[in-house]
Amino acid sequence: MIDFCGIELAHPVINGSGTFDAIAARRVFGEQLVERFPFSAFVSKTITLSPRPGNPAPRLWEAPAGLINSIGLPNKGLSGYLAEDLPQLAQLPVPLITNVMGSTAQEFCELVAACERRPEIAAIELNVSCPNVKTGLDIGSDPRQLEAVTQAVRGQTGKPLIIKLTPNTADVAACAAAAERGGADAVSLINTLRAMALAPGSDRPWLGGRTGGLSGPAIRAVALAQVAAVRGAVALPIIGMGGVQSPAHARDLLRAGADLVAVGTESFRDPAAAARIAAEIY
Amino acid sequence: MSFQQAGEHTPAPFCRRLLQVTANEKVGAYRLLWALDRDAPAPLPGQFAMIAAAQGWGAGVDERPFLPRAFSIARRREDGQCAFLIEDVGPGTARLCALSPGEGLWVLGPLGRGFTPAPAGRRTILVGGGIGIAPLMILQDAILGAGAAVGSGTAAGVGVRFGADATPGESASCVALLGFRGREHAHGASLLHEPQVATDDGSVGHRGLVTDLLERHLGDESPAVVRACGPPAMLESVRAICERRDIAAELALEAGMACGYGACYGCAVPRRGGGYLRVCVDGPVVDAAELERVS
């Protein structure tokens, strides 16, 4: 058993937010999914206050050894999530981490306060890769904003608070330190790297959302460097992720300073990838 | 063979399986790739699988392919042999077309929702365009029953009986209308039973669109349902024709997808009335009435 912020986990492999829909997967694979659940904790996709339909198609582009996605955070909104999805996710055999995103500190506080009231939720992860409506800068890319949001949210919950750091910043270690000062219990990284593809033979962006986020083996070396940098800057537990496909890749992130490892894009290639990685991680 | 709820799905084993390629047959511009899949449950017509070559997948020019590719399960035999119809149009399909017997193939599936059987007393009109004939092969196999010998391999190992009332081999209950670019692609017509063919260049069959053939058939008195798969423009035309004539139609959609099981949200298509449906879990077969248009 592993202790992560006071939560007991059977092994150190979880999922990256937005890379596994346990409700849809249960429809596809039936009860085998629950019996052989591959992750030691389940992280929900990002929940926002209002429902979002997501971005127009196309939403994907296969990159060299990776994937660019521009999904646009489709979700049912906070009340839809709490009423419809949470009871189903609570049937999973592992602790549940709910990922939320607001565009202001006030929105983040509202989301977190609602999660605080639900005993099914073991921990809360903040997606701070969202532009500040006034400055246009991602909240998570600016240490001062990030510290302020973390501090505001901290007052709303006693549950473990994880900040999902963005790699699209000048100094990820400074952002991690800001999250720590703001009162975070852990950080997770890396989120996807901002990326773009052109429609073949044209000067137009391929993705409906123009730019997207790059994931997969293409970003593994970046993830390793950023996890190591953050380990040098904070004492907080770290969830490391980025291009993990094998037990060896997971071990590298643990050696670089991560406490848990998340699997994302590799689950797209094999839904049971995380179970395979967890089985041979030590 | 047990009856299963139509339009529903057969659950997939929760992991990708390493299969062995047993044959790779050239059919004009296409390849019919066979693999032995003993352990998987029988698919419903219209269900698909995510497939990837076990070796030589990635690490080529541009480090692609990386993700598995979605293909309709085009045919299935009782012994577990299943077939995928493939055309070489990019790095993934090029590698799949080059597979030899004995090589490994990763398969996840069967995935998605399949076709619904036609109500009793109604003909099924199959409308296929190009590579979109693939799910119509297994659907026709199911409708005609085990007795129908069609092109490459007879097939009856599908998980639902579509033609319970029909005499095996009776073709009146089902007509296949197929459209192709030209002669090389029209070889694909050999994979269906007694098809009527249209080609863009008139080299085989009717010169023009497969939807010309559809309009002609819908002029008949006998009630029918339409089951279609093909390029978006063809599907939109089928959808509009059926809507105008108030004929029930199911369309098998295609979309780029990373996972095939609802995880990536990449395969979204607009739903009538707003929002999106995911082709992988809400489809690939959808009631045409669910769509405002196919684009």
C-alpha cells in the first residue's frame, strides 16, 4: 500500500485527467473493467461550472510518436457531474479524484466547495491550464496568479488539493513552489504541451480548436526534466506523467522524484496498459 | 447462436489481444486482412475494432503510425476468423496492407453499436461507397444467413440473427447497392452477394452515383429500410433522400479516433438538436434521425 496525502493506494499508477472515461468504458467492457480496474485511483475528466459541448471537429491529429488533441473539455457541468456521474464513479473500486477548472478564483472556489461536500470524492485536482479572462495568460503559467488561486481554494476544502501544473510556462519549478506556498498538498505534471498541425497542403490549422495539446512518447523527455525540476523546488508529493508506455518509463519518473505516475495516451492504445505497467513497476 | 438486443453491443474483452494474421487477399484496390480471433465474442454487424500491427508500427517515416486504427469487422467465420477491409491511404493503412500471414496484429474489440435488424416484412437496402462496403459485408452475411456463399469466405459467425424469417440465400430480403471510384475499386463488389454497382467513371455498372440506384429502388412499392456506410457526401445524400421519403435509415459513420472506447472524446460529430455524439460509443451505427447532416 502507498500513502498519498493520507489516501491509501494499492500501487503508484493512476490515470491522467481526461484520458479515461470509466463510465463509457464500463459500458464497452462490462464488469471486467471494475474487476480488473487498472488504476489505483481514478481522476475524473475536467469539470467546469457550466456544461460544455467541447470543440468542433476535427479534435485529433496523430503526431510523430504522439497525439495532438483539442477536445475542449466537454462535460456536463458541476451539477450534472455531481448528480449523474459521481454516483457511478463512486462504484469504482478505487479512490476518486475530481478534476475541476474555473476561469476565476471565485469559480474555482465554487467548484471546490461543492466537491468538499461530497464524501465520494477523496481528493481534488485543479486544472489551471485556463486563460485568465482579463490577462489572457494561463493562470497556471503565472506563479503569482497560481499562488492566489491555490490560497483561495485552500480555504474551501480539507480534502487533499492537487495542482495540475502546465508545462507551457517559463519556469515550472517556480509554479510548483507557488502552489506549495498557496497551500497545495501535491502537484501533478506534465499537462499537454501546446501544439499545432496544419491541414495537409494548406495554411489552415487542422484542429477545430486551432491549437491543441501534445501528449504521448513525444513528450516523455520533457516530462522527466520537468518532474526533476519540480522535485528540486518543492517537498510536496508529485504525480508524474508524460508519455509513459512501459514499467521502465514509470520507474524513470519515480527516480526523477515522482511519488505516483499517471498513464494517459497509452491507455488509448490499450485500455489495460496501466495494469500492465503497475504489475511490473518495481 | 443466441439472439442479442439489436443496436446494442457485444462487450469487448478488457485488453487488446495479439492475433496472428492468417491471410491477406488482394481485392482490386483493397486488401482483405484475415486474423484468427478465437477468444473474442461474436461481433454484431456494424461493430468495429481498433487494430495495429504488432511490429513496424511507428518508427517509420515521421514516426507514424502511433495510434491503432478503427476498422469495421467486415466478415467473421464460425471458427473465429475475422476480416478487415483495408485500402492503403496513409502510414497506418500502408503497414496493415503489407502484413503477411504469421505476423502479429493487435486487436481491441468488438467495439461500438451495430445495425438493427429490419422490422419483419421490410426489405433491407444496403448502400455502400468505397471502403464503406466493409460493415455491409457482415450485415449482408447476417441477413442472408449461413447458406450464402459470398466472395471471400462464407460467414455466419455474427452474434445476431438478422434474417430469421428469410430462407438462407434468399436475396429478395436484401439488396446491395455499391458505389466505387472506378474499375479497380469496383472489385470490392465481389465481396457482397448480387450487388448492383455504380462507378464515377462508368467503367463498371451504372455511370454515376450509388444514390441514383437508391432513388430507383425506393421507387418500388415494397417497404424498405436503408443501411448505409461510405464517404460523408454519400451518407449525407442517403440521409437527405431517406428523410424526404420518410424511410428509416441507419448510417455507419467514420471518424478519426485515438481509443475506440469512449476515452479520448476525439471522434465527436454534431448531434441534431445540439451537442455531440461520440462515434465510438454512441455509434458507429446511428439512426439517421439523430443527425442534422453528415459532414
